[in-house]
Amino acid sequence: MMKKSIVKMMSDAAAAAADEKSDVQTPTPSQRTTTAPVVNSMGRALSHMREDSIVSLDPSKIDPSPFSDRFETDEEAGEALEELKLSIQDEGQKIPVLVRPHPSDRDRYQLAYGHRRLLAIQALMTESGRPETFKVKAYVRKLSDAELIKEQSLENGVRENLTFAEMVLWAEQLRQAGLKQREMQPVLGQVQTVISNMRKIADSIPHDIIRAIGRAKNVGRPAWLDLAKHFENPGAEKRVRKLLEGNDFKVASAQERVSMALRAAKGREKKAAASEPSVVEIASNGTVFARMKSSASTTTISIPRSESDFSHWLGENLPELYQSFQQQRNHGESSEN
């Protein structure tokens, strides 16, 4: 099922903003610093969309945004894309994407938002026997890098379904694009304290390791901060990178991967399974009269009830047998000297 129209959601947000002005309640400081700018951004974007005209573009001429805000390598993302493909195949593309003219390649475009719609249409185009019939409905607007990032973030803000891991790397890209922390607040919909924590995580954990762990849908800020803290341990990154190569890590869920990475960063490897005790049967003339079981710490001799006489004899003579053993060992040591 198609997600709710972004334009409709923006319109609802703008209407909500108008209602808030007539509300007698005074917004809290946090609402003034985060919610209001988001609503204002939605209102401006809605105005732009009303002014823009929709054009039809060749899907093969649209490149992804140079700024990646999502992890598209996990099973959940693949299932969502398949659902969208079926929806567009049955009902057509209802919501246009936003693109900008490519800054260096003539007759090409870069995506600002609508990446899943574009991926779905490009996939349908590849599977079709008549790829030339596929077009993408799009708004075309000249955008700087900073403007493109803000437009891309607006879509994320409307959907509100980025995981914390995705937001960490998205915040880092906003920083690289020149946005100050206070400018990130309305874009990310987060307060400065959370954004500071995101930056700390992005500075501590190599980004390819974060992507290898995955979207980690149910893993929040405390777990990522804990992992970032332990990346300060000597050899932590090396241990985690070794972990990434293992099949256990590759088949684990993203939540399990975070726990595995944390153990490796701490230097706590899983204990090797204890070796099975060895058992030796002691026989005479084809009859087993005792079993000797040896483990890492002890050796145990068990004698069946049928050999109870031997058991008693052994108990009575064991001190002498041990004394004889010591004499032979001492004699051997003196001979070697």
C-alpha cells in the first residue's frame, strides 16, 4: 500500500501550524526550537511544489543523491521496495520525486528525495520488455548541496522512520555539508544533546562498521553510545573488523550484531567450548575391568560392581602403588642427571 502523500502530509502540517497560532496554549521552548522550524520548512516546500511543474524524465538519467541517508542492504528495506514496486505497477506513480540538474553532467539529474520510488521504477524498467515506456514524474529545481540535503531531510522528517544508526550517519553528512548543530535541529527533529551524541558516535565508530552492523531498527542511542565508548579500547577496531568477517556475524540480526561488536570492542571473546573428557577402557584378557576418564582438571577411575574385589584390593594397595611410582620417577630423574 502506498504511503500517505508527502504533499498531503505537508499540507496537514501547514494547517496544524495555523491552528497552533490560534491555540491559547503557549508552546514550550523545545517546541519553539524544533517543531516550529520543521513545520515552517514543510510550508515552504509545499509552496515550492505548488509553483513547480511536473515533468516526465527518463529513469536512467537520474542519479542517486550524493548524500546517502539510508541503509538499503537489509531484508526489511528489500521487502519495502518490493511492496512499492507492486503498488506502482498496479496504480502508477502518484507522488513525484524531486531532482536537481546534475552539477557536472549535462542532460542528467540528481535525486533530492523519492529514492525508493526511483529504485522501484528503475527495477520495473529493467524487468520490462519495453523499458522506453517508463518515465518518472518529477519536480526539477536548482538546488545547492545544502538545499538538496534540507529537501532530502524534509522527506525523512515527514516519514519519521529513520533508525538511530541511519540518523547518526545522516547527521555526519549534514555536518560535512556545512550545517551547524543548531541548523541540524529542525532537519533531524532532534535536540542539540541528541545531535551531540550522534556526532560522538560518528567520530568514534568507523562508518563502514556502522553500515556493516545495519539499520538496527530496535537499537537506540544508549547501546550505540556504549559501543562508541569501548572503541577507545586498544585494539577494539581490529577485533571488531575481524568479527565482521565471520559467518556468525553475517547471519545474525542487527540487534545481535551490536551485542557481538560490543563484546569484541571490550575484548571479551566468547569462551571456547570445553573439550570433551577422554575416556580410556582398561581391559585384561578381553574383559573391561575399569574406565579411566581424564578432563582438564581431574582423572577418575571407575570400576564396575562386578569387580568389587579388585576395587577393594586397589584401595588397600594404592598407597604402595603410588610409593612405587614415585621411586621409579625419582630413579629416572637421577639417571638423566
